Amino acid sequence: MYSNNKLTKAVRLAIAFGAVSAFAGSAVAQQAQQNEEESAKVERIEVTGSRIKRTDLEGALPITVIDREQIDLSGQMSVSDLLRNTTFNSFGSYRSTSGNASQGTTQVSLRGLGSSRTLILVDVRRLPTSPISGSGQDLNTVPLAAVERVEVLSDGASAVYGSDAIGGVINIITRKDYDGAELRLGAGRVSIPSEGGDREEGSFVIGTSTNKSRLLAGFSWNERDIIFERHFPWNQGNRGISPYGNNWAEVTSSGRAPASSNALSLGTAACEGLNENWFTTQNPWIGGDMCSYDFRQTNANDSSVGTQSMFFRASQDITDDWQVYANASAVKSKSFGRYAASLNDPGSVISANSPNNPTNPNSPLYNPATNRDGVAAPRPVAVYHRFASLGTRDSQVDNYTTDVQMGFTGMVNDVEVEFGGRKTKTKVYNMGNGYLLRSVANVAMENGTYMLNDPLGSRFTTPEDRAAYRRLLDSLNITISRINLFDMKEVFANASFDVLELQHGMVQMFVGTEYRSEDYADIYDSQSAAGTVGGSAGSSAGGGRNVRAAYFETLVPVLDNLELNFAGRYDKYSDYGSDFSPKASLRYEPLDGLVLRASYGKGFRAPTLDILTQQPSPGNPQVRDFVLCDFRGQTTCPQGQLRATTVSNSELASEKSTQIALGLAYQPTDWVNFAVDYYDIEITDAISFIGLQALINTERAGDAFPAGLGIVRDPVTRVIVDATTGYANRGSVETNGLDINVRFNFDLGNVGRLTHNLQFGHVFEYSIDGGRNLVRDPGTPRQRASLSNVYSYGDFDFAWNINAIGNQYNSVTRPTTGPNAGQLVKAGNIATWITHDAQVRYTLGWNADIVVGVQNLFEKYPQLNTGAADGRGFDYTLYDGSGRISYVRYTQRF
């Protein structure tokens, strides 16, 4: 067996012939110029995207490798932060946010296709699905200290790995061969916001290896503090506007609360007289005064996140031909988030005689102006209220993940075989305090024991009365819970062998099979599931399935400089059906150092267990029933709430994809190489949520409802009497673009070594359902780029990285009135965002080094956009609002 250092050198040499690293490092530059005599000693290795092992110069796939040296030079403290900054994460990706249903998880989205279409592997085995999100995979479960390198395949690979490998594959390779021990401690401080966001990290790794045994063990931790919205400078004086302050509205014709956008203030005394968090503003939707609540004073932007992990890797040569290996890890992550006080979403209807009804002359909230347009008062109305007297909503998420794997590799005659098994278990506990029990709150508002104009109870002066009111508030307060589980068991076996020798080389074959069982549960507390908790809702889900797969891959040398690769995989799911994914690729080297490559493949994404097993969930969405309006001859169709039930769809199947990739890689000299790759991805039968409005529009257009969903109307009145919404196979996604990688290595002799590495991603098209090109809409930049520069001299390494996210329009609308009615209007400019990172590493004389670095050196603000969807003022998935991040790291090796 060769050492892992030699293996890494082989990978880096392969990179020079078709893949370029994401970050430049002095070690990479030195090893990329090792002579071919050394590379000839290295055994064949497996590179992401192919099961067939090759020597260092035999294969050239469109992959990007980030090795341990580059990870250190990036200054990142987690796998998620490392991958989020790559150009392949085209439109950004989800990070841990406060109070969100997926709080505590971080994900990555290759090509902007979503985390559920990005497959993450750890040592070529699938990372378990995140149970808290129900789809995608949580990068927080992978400790950075255990990572040897990361390989990013920017091509579809369902033919090799199965479901989800549509946008690409990220293969995280863990450390295995290591001699010695390493202790690392680090800390980082942020300049924005004014408080919070600081981070710490630490790890200890110890390993030993002999000719027959290899053992590695370690533990690591990292922490990041919570960040509150009020501490961002762009939020100073910029209040959060929510209609759930102290407002009211006329009920709909069906007697329900209308959309909160119809809210109008209950009056100055019931607003500004409470405390500074309530304030009067104009309703931005309908005009008029609205009593808003400033949620930014209490909301946290980023949740705190802390991760602790232990990992173990071991292998033992049983004979000269056989080896046994075992891997195990345990990860615990904790997250704390805070949201503003509970609200009675989606509004509460109170009777005409309620003391809180502003149309009731006997109410302290009565306003004669409510008796307008000839409407007689009193009457039932809807109210929208923020229960600040209950305090903030706090959520604590604890995530526990264990992963154990064992296998054998060896030779049977001339066939290399591997077989093994694996078990992973993830359990998440999500507890929320300070939530509103709507059923009790509605009674208290109705009878006046809870008054909207005095929610804090200042009217009570005696200890007895204050204690009684405190007991009332306690009865409105509820602690909610959610438990998420995902267990995965798998066994696998494969074989690799030579088939026959042709004139120009050996035909190689790889065959394998897998069996995987998945068990999933998402359990809400009964009150949240029943929809009686304000500001929280959810439908429990749970179930299991098994997956059987068989796959093959063959490499055919047609000429000395031309090889063809064919792969295929058959996956059979016990719950929905089966898929076959073929792929064909070629590699042609017409000149020494020039590689041309192309591939064509099919892929799929299986529907996830969260949507296949969800329980029926009733709701009252706001829609416009155009079919009913047409039947009645109404030219104006009002908006209103209608009843619909969201269900799991037994007709749901997998979505399909077709991928084409074309590229070239060229190394004309030993100091420069570059690669250019074009990709084209088309997704059909996309797994999409079909809401009630979409069903109404489908019916009006005369199209068939998606299988398993639909609307039932009264045959005479044409009123909707039943509606079933949910996920279905409808729609398409198309995207194509270009990746360019250029690398320079300069050996300056006695004055050091200099490397430059440019990565550039350009998106030509991104469209949904055959619609217009969405590139440069807010959140979908056309370009992303990174330029890394490393200068090494003696014991010093100086790194300077430049990152860029392309510009976008500030808004894209299609007005329904005015001179531009019906036309697409693109306005404003979100400028190109360029940040600079700098780092200095000094190697000390006692087998240690110290690193001092800064990310976002010039404290560039994120590109602010008041129209950002989540109300933060900027696209949180795309930009980082932490400002300048200064960090120091000390590493001691023994």
C-alpha cells in the first residue's frame, strides 16, 4: 500500500490534466510538478464520478479538488462555509437561520437547482438525508477536522450514484493514513454586526500507520454565536413592519379572517401607547393607518450553532490480498434561535359584542369611523395581534448523528472485490418556548379578559389582580415540540476486473449492487399539528422504504488517445417505482497535454419520504376563484380564503433529468493549465407543490389536473366543495452555462513560488416551466468568480483571495395597470459584490504553524435590497452579512 501523501499527489497530478483546484496552495504547486517517475509508482485510484480506478494520468473528469492544504488556506471553519463559497454554488444556498423550521442545518445547492438535487457523499457513500428539512443533506454533520479533501463533480452522476445527483456530486474524502498527532485551536471575530457572530474552533487528531495497519481517531468542535437583527447597521432606524401588531379588518363573505394585508389600526391608544415596539405606519398594501410591530428589535438573524464530533478510522491487512476497514463517527450539534413574540396567525374572528371589537359601541376600542359605507355596527370582525406579553419565541434544536461502517476489500483471482455494511441514525429534538395557544387566546380576546389595548396588563394594580393576569398569560403560552428521525441501513458489494485486452489497452469493468433501507419520522406536537398554535404549524409524517440497486461501468480504449466510458444504474424503490440511469462519456487526447471530453446522461430524483408520508393538513389559502367568477359573469374577481387539504400523493413519481457536458483541458507548459466546460441540464416531471390557486388556473385553462390532486365543485352553483393540494410531477427546469478554470504556477527559485488560480462560472440560461430566462433576476446572478493567489517564501505563505458575485436587477415585475401593463419591467441594479480575503501562515521551528487572516478585508456590506424575500434586507442565501471576519489559528503537530 502506498501512503496517503502519494495518493494525494496522484490526484493533484490528475487535476493538472482536466480539473483545477478551488483554492491555490504552495503544496499544490510543488506537487503538481513532481516528475512522472514518481507518479508511475502510484496505484490506481478512484476519482469522483467513476467507479473504475485509474492511474494519475488515465482519466480527466470535470472535477474540482479542494485538498487539506487549500482548506487551511481558505480560512473557513466548517465544510458548509467552504463549499458555499465555490462558484458551483451558483445562486447561494441555505444556511442556519433563527426560528426557521430547518434551524441548525446548512446545505449547498449546485447549479442553483436546490440542495435536494445535489448529492453529497462521504468516502463515496451517501450522506443521510436531513430529517429536519426532509430533503437535502446537512453539512453540519461532517467535521472539517476529519476531511482530507473534497471533490466536486460538476456533472450529473445518477448512473453511478443514483438519486439526487442532478446538479452535481460533492464527495468528501476523510483522512485515513496519518502518523502523529495534531492539535488545532482557532477563533474568529466579526465586525458586523456590532454584537454576536463570533466563532471558535478546535480539533485533535491522532493516527498511526504501519505496513499492515492504519488507525486514525479525533474529535473536533466549532461554535458560532447568535446574531440579532437589531445589531446590523442597515437596520438602525429601519423598523420591521408586520401587520400582526394591533389591527382589525372586515371578515370575508364566508365569515373568515381575510389576508393580514387588509389590516387597519385599532387606534393610537391601542398602538403607540403600549411600548416602543408598536408603532403606527401606513399599510403598504391598501393604504390607511396600520399598527405594526417592530419584530427586528427581538428577532435573531443567525441562530447560534455549536457542533461537537468524534471520528474513528481503521484498516488492517488480513493477508497480502485482503483488508478489513471500519469507520465510525458521532456528531452532536446544538442551535438556538429567537423570533419575535407570537402572533394569532392567520387572524382571529371575534363577535359583534366582544369588548375587543372596534365596531362595538361598548368597547373601549370603539371608533365611530368603523360605521362607514352604510354598514351597521356592531358586527363580527377579524383582529391581528402580537402577543408580546408572552415574551419571545425561542427555539432549541439538538441534532444527534451516528454513522458506523465496516467492509472488506480484496482479490479473488484477478477480480478486486469489496463488500460491507453501514448504519446511520439521526435524531433531532426541536423545542419551542413562548408560542401562543390560539384556542385559549381566542376565548380570552372574545370575553375581554385579554384586552388588545392593554396586553401588558398595566390596568391591574393590586398584587392579586396582577397574579391572576399572569396566570391568564401562562394559559395562553404553550411549549411546542418536534422530533425528527432518519435511520439508514445499507449493504453493498462490488467487483472490478479486466474483461479483455484490445489493441490499444484493456477493457475494464465494474459491477455492483446495493440495498438500502430508510426510515423517516417527523412528529409535531398535537397542538401544532391541529393548527391551534399561533406562529407555528405542521403536519406530521413518517414511514419507511427500501431501495435495491444494481449498476455497472465499463471503460473501452478505442485508440491510444481515445477512450469511451459507459455506465448504467437501475434503482428500484419500494414505494413509488423504479428508474434506470444510463451515461456515456468519452475522453480524447489529440495532443500531448490537451484533453477533449464529452458526456451524455440521464438522471433522476426520487420523491422524498417527507412528502410521500405526510398526514393530511387542512388550510385556508388566499386565492381568486376565476372559474366561479367566469361562471357568474364577474369582470372583477375578488380574493378570498377557501378550504383546501394538502395530502401525500400516491401518484407521485420521480423527476427526470438529461445532462450534456462538453469540455477541454490543456496544459501547454508546466507552469500553466486551464479547463473550459459547458453544461446543459434539463429536468422534466419536476416534483413541485401544486397549491389551490394553481389548480384553479389549471381548471380555467381547460387542462387536466395533476394525477392525485384536484377540485370538486357543486354541479349547480360551481362553488368549490372540496380541494386536494400537494406535490405532483409537473413542470420543468432548464439551465446551461460555462465553467472556466485557469491556473498558473511560477517557480521563482530563491525568492519563492507564486501560484494563481481563477475559477469563473457563467450561467447562460435558467428557466422554469419553459418560461423566460431568470438569469439576473434578484438572487440569480449570471456570474460567480474566485481568484486565489499564494506566494510562498521560506517559512511564510501569503494568500490573497478575491471573490465576486455578479450583478442582478433590483426588481422584475409585470404590472397589471399603467403604461407598462402586461410588460416585463426590469429595474434597479444590485451591483457586483467583490470581497477580498488575506492570510499569512508562518511555520514555526517546533513543528507548528500559526495563521492570521481576514475574510472580507475591506468590510464590504452585503448587497442590500429592501425587496429581499425574507425581510432581512439582503439575499441571505447568497451574501454574508458578517462584515470583516478576523481569525487566528494555531496548529501543533507531534
